[in-house]
Amino acid sequence: MFLKYDPKFIGSTTKKPILFLHGESDLVIPIDGQLDFLTTNYNAKIDFLKYKDVNHTITNRMKTDLFDWLDKKF
């Protein structure tokens, strides 16, 4: 019933590009969850950018990467 709302299963059926930006030192949301999503949804169009020494925040580098990604994808 709830599987249709679980991103782990939605990702494998979506045709839309997905971008993950994740700090490798994130203490709030461990990176393992996104790595699991990435390996489970091998058919999805996922770009996964990791940032060394970044905790649970958005850096200027991440913003730049996001805008560059949006320009390329859309």
C-alpha cells in the first residue's frame, strides 16, 4: 500500500533525472541511505555527487553543481 510513495521504488520507474547532493560527513542523514537507493534503482537516471568533509548543510559548491546540473538536464 505505501510502496507507491516509497522513493526507493519510485526511482526505478521514473523517467525523470534525479540528482543527489550529499556530504560524506553528514551526521543527520547518513550517506548509506542514498547509496542504498542508488544501488537499488539502477534503471533510474541518477547523478550522485558526494562532498568530502561536508556535514548536513548546503555549500556554495553544491549550489553551483545544482545549477550546472539543471542547465544540462533541462
